[in-house]
Amino acid sequence: MVSAARRDAIIGALRRGTVPSAGLDALAVGIDRLAPTFDADLDAAGAGAAVFKAVRGDYGAGKTFFGRWLQERARARGFATSEVQISETETPLHRMETVYRRLVERLATADATQGAFRSVIDGWFYALEQDVLADGTQDPTDAQGLLERTEALMEQRLAGVSRVAPAFAGVLRAYRRTLAAGDADVAEGLIAWLSGQPNVAAAIKRTAGVKGDLDHFGAANFLAGLLVILRDSGYVGLVWVLDEVETLQRMRGDTREKGLNALRQWIDEIDAGRFPGLVLVVTGTPAFFDGPQGVQRLAPLAQRLHTDFATDRRFDNPRAPQVRLAPFDTGALTAVGRRVRDLFAGGRPMEARVRAVADDAYIETLARAVTGHLGGQVGVAPRLFLKKLVAEVLDRVELHADFDPRQHYALTVAEHEMTVPERAAAGAASVDDIEL
């Protein structure tokens, strides 16, 4: 049962033409076949393994939706999650310090939709204190003694990370001491540095004995430290989604090569067991995985990700390193429309009217009309179809007692409301005009 607040958040996102950040199980169509395998991957990560998975799909196949659906599913099972969009200027894949910073900025838990890093750190120190007090030998009123024993336990838990990234434990120790001293500004600066933020004042960094900003190699070690903290804080692990990796194809040659090699290194380090508890999922288009400007440019990466997709889709192996999302057809598009209609109508005073006026037959008619405006390309249609359904049909049915979409509404699609792939599909005179 979806709460009223979550329902309104889902409908609001669809009204704006964006992917909702929560409640995606209510809209999921066609990905049920993948759920058991990804649940098994989450179980493996919870047992200390690390998992890598590549998800491929054309534009409109629901890659971003899938990534957020998986994150929501993982948070319900006790994972922390993060989603990072790859871009040439803001988040190049080969700049680990930037990718790590974006990961931390978007860190989410079941209690916090993003920006959960500091609450995770504070919760970890609280858990350490409880562990120290549990043996009964520490006087809880002795603040200095409790601080020292907590630091000693922290060093013990982070021993493996400290050998390769001593600054990680050092900054955490300084953060803990500044908090105990009541110096909130310095503590805030130390958390910012630990998060990979640049331009932290030198005076703040001196309190922890560090210099400069977090670099590429330090960031990878800090991620390993974050995984330790998450496990100690009661989280099962971390699900990290790298979305829109296909943008590597449009980058400069040297940037693209570095990004592809970084992806290969991630796979190898996950296989080597460096990041226990991590589930790393990358999403991209078939052109990225199979085309000359993508994965195929780096033979070792292509070998690691190669998956046979020549057989019938019914026999796909979801355990393979690469899985494909089924393209939307009219039936799936109509099914999503019905779910959105039912979600919109549920519990509202006008529920019976909404269901009667926007019945299944009308939803199918609207789905076919939107698809027709987009050159018959069903895979490009979901975003625009759901936006039209909510903002131009369902809202009006609820707000105006005499509104009947069959009589009073004619679908119009303006160029400025479409994305680039949608405009390309709308402008195609035949299937031969559509750029692949």
C-alpha cells in the first residue's frame, strides 16, 4: 500500500516528466524477471562479497528507473545507496576523487534520501561507544576515558584501511575530538574534507595533520573505509549506481580511454575482493557496450563484459555480467499507464470518476497517440506519455467535473517539451531516418 505522501511524490515527478525517487515498485513493469537475481546479489554483498553488474538498454527502456528501483529495493533490505551520473565536465569516470565526492553527496539510507554521510559517521561513533560500554569496564561518566577507548576501537576497526590511507582514520579521530570540544565549525570542515570536498581551509586540515585535497588514489581507499563504517553501523552494504556511462562515447579520445580503463580497474578490484559489501551497477546503451567508441575500444574490458545476446530474449541469463532491459511495447506502456491511473485515483474523492473516464481503453488510445507522435517508437514514449497522462488528462478529470478527455482533449506535442531523442523520433519520416 502506497502512502498518500509517497503517492503525491510519485505523481508529482511524473507530472514534471522525471523519474520518481521512491515508490517505484508501484510502477515497475517488465523487470520482475531480474528481481530474484539482483536479490541474490544483494544477499551475496551482505555476506561480504562484492558484485559488479552492467545493465544495457536503449533510450526509454528504463535504465534510470531500474537503477532507482534497485536502490529503493536495497534500502528496504538495509543497504545504503548512491547514484552518480557520469559527465565529461562534472563527473568524469577516471577522476575517482570527483566520483567519490558525488557518491558521498548522494549517499542515501532508509532514513535519509540523500546527504546521509554525516549521520552515518555520527551513528558509527555512537555504535563504537556502545561497544566500549558493553563490556561493563568503562565508566560512562568518564568522558575522556570513553573518548580514548572509542578511538582505540576505531583504529582497530579501520586497521586495514589505515595501512593504505592513514589520513582516513586521522581525520575521523580529529573530527571526534573537535565534536567533543564543541568546535562545530572545524568538525564541519573535517567532514567536508573526508567527503572529498575541495577548498577546505588549511587551518582546519592542520587540526587533522593533512594537506591538500583528496586525490585519486586516496578516494578509492576512502571508499573502502566508508564500507567498513557502513557495516559497523548496521548497514548491510552499499549499492552504487553509475548512470549514463554511455556519455564516455562523446568525450575526447584521451578522456574516453581513461574512463574505460577506470571501469576495467573497478571490475578487477571488485573481483579481487577489495570492496566487500559493494554492489556496483553501471547502465548504458547497447551502442556503448557494442559500438566502436565504447567498451570495444578496450579489449580487456570488452572481454570482461562480453555476454551473448544473440539467442532469444526469453533465454537471457540474468546472472551474466551484463543484462539487458526489454524494450517497451504498447502493452507494457499501457500497463504502466493503468498503474499510474490507479495510483492517482486511489483514495481520492473523485476515484470512481477518474477510473471511469480514464478507463483502460482510453489509456491504450492515449499510449498509441503519443507513440504515433514519436514516429511509432514505443521505447522513446514512456516519459512523455506519463507526463501527458497525469498533467493533461488525470489532473483535469479530477479538477473539472465535466471534463471528458475523449471530447475535450486533443493530444499536442510541442518541440520544446521533448528531449533530444524524442525530437529525433518525432522528426523521423520513416524508421530509416532514426539515428541508431
